[in-house]
Amino acid sequence: EDLAAGSAGRAVAGEGAMRPSPAAVSLGLSVAVVSSLVNGSTFVLQKKGIVRAKRRGTSYLTDIVWWCGTIAMALGQIGNFLAYTAVPTVLVTPLGALGVPFGSILASYLLKEKLNILGKLGCLLSCAGSVVLIIHSPKSESVTTQAELEEKLTNPVFVGYLCIVLLMLLLLIFWIAPAHGPTNIMVYISICSLLGSFTVPSTKGIGLAAHDILHNNPSSQRALCLCLVLLAVLGCSIIVQFRYINKALECFDSSVFGAIYYVVFTTLVLLASAILFREWNNVGLVDFLGMACGFTTVSIGIVLIQVFKEFNFNLGEVNKPNVKTD
């Protein structure tokens, strides 16, 4: 009976801990939105730096604009780290969509990339879809302690998923990328997106472990070891991502890369988070359908921004009457 009572007490405490305060959610959402806008500018600034360096015949490492983009990327990742500790992963990651239209608008000025009426409509749809995602996102956390995190990290399903991801990364990095990377944008995007299966869970795990360390809990020593391991994984993942993002920007259009990268990265991160954190368990049918519609709306908006960017027309041409000739 005592054991049952203790289990029940822990369950009740866990349920109370599962729901972050409204203030924490609001702060996390605000940080996530700002971070997505900052991240949206990084590819454009780095691409601009690479183009400027090529014109001078020097390395992009010597260009101030490229470094501005790199610093913006670091700031955006720090913002994401803070957001992941406050709100569910399934909300923070899709909000990255806001960076795509912002990056496209910025690219139209800095890189002279085209943004026609369909592109502007795509920006509107991306923002609308992000609002739908916010409304229907899960409002509770499924992993709130370092002990729960350790249990889920050793789950055979998640371990198996990570093994598959590692095999795919090795295949892409050592065999496919050297031969097809410069000509096929999906190669570099796949590498960076698959690494998201490590970066995002590691970021959220570091936040949970740091909480135990700072509060000097009895398990703080184990939490410190876990935090160091996750930091090492996160550091290696970010370095590899950084390398292949710049490789992609040297070969492909920044807006196209950013749009496709968002869709693939978000899909794989949501898959990894669903397996590890199981935040989807707290989502009802209506909210699930709402999030699916929101993500679909965002994806359609991104397609409109990128696929039709080469079409030269405006509203005046759309309203122009057709003239039939015999």
C-alpha cells in the first residue's frame, strides 16, 4: 500500500510538473519567434558573404558579412535552446517556418532574388500556418526530469532509430556527398536534417539535466555526466551541420536551400521528438488535425515562395483580359 501510495504521489507530482506556467509558455513562444527570424537571416547573410568573397577571390572566412551571418546563427541557436527548455519541441521546431518568408524578403534585397505575388502569398500562408500550430500545439511536457530523460534515451525504439540515422549519415557523408553533393541539393539537406535528430533532443536534454545540476539534487552527479555527454553530441552535430550548410550555400540558392531544409529538418526532428519525448501523447484528435493542417499550410506557403519564384507576373497581368485572335 505504501508503495502504491508513493507511486500515486509521484504520478500526481509528475502531472503537476508536466504543465509549464502560462508565463513560461509565453516567454518560450516569444523567444522561439525571435530565434526563427534571426535564423531566417543567417543563410542570406552567409550567402552574401560567400558571393562577396568569390568576387574578391578570397575565402569567405575573411568576409565580415559572412561572420555576421555566423554570429546570427549562433544567437538563433542559443534562442532555440532557451525555447526548448520552456515549451514542447513539437511547437518550437515548426515555428522555424517564420524564418523562411523573412529570409526570402531579405534575400530579395541583399541577393536580388525574386519575390513575386505568389511568393508574397506564400509568406502570408507560412505566417498563418505558424499561428495555427501555436493554437493547437501540446501545452504540456512529457519529460520533466533527468531520470525520465535517461529512461527514454535508453528506450530500445529510440536507440534503434539513432542507429538507423547514424548509418544513413555515414553513407551520405563518406559515399554520396563527395560524388553528388554539389549537384543534388537533397544530399546536403539530408545530412543537416538527419543531424537534427541529435541536436534538438540533446538541446532539450541539456536543459533538463542543467536544472538538476543547478538545484543540487541528489542525482546532480549523474546529471552532470549526462549533460557533458549531450554537450559533446550537440557540439559535434553543430560543427558537421555548419560545414555542410556552407557547402550547400556555395552551390545552391539560399532561399531554395532554406525552404527545403525547413520542411525536411522539421519532419525529422518531429519524428525524433515523437519517439523520444512522446509529446504527441498529450495531443487530442482535434489538435492533431489542427497541427497537421498548420504544417501543411506552412509547407504550401514555402512551395509558393520557392517553386514559382522565377515566374514574372503581377496582379495587373492576372486581371488583364484574354484577347482571342483568329
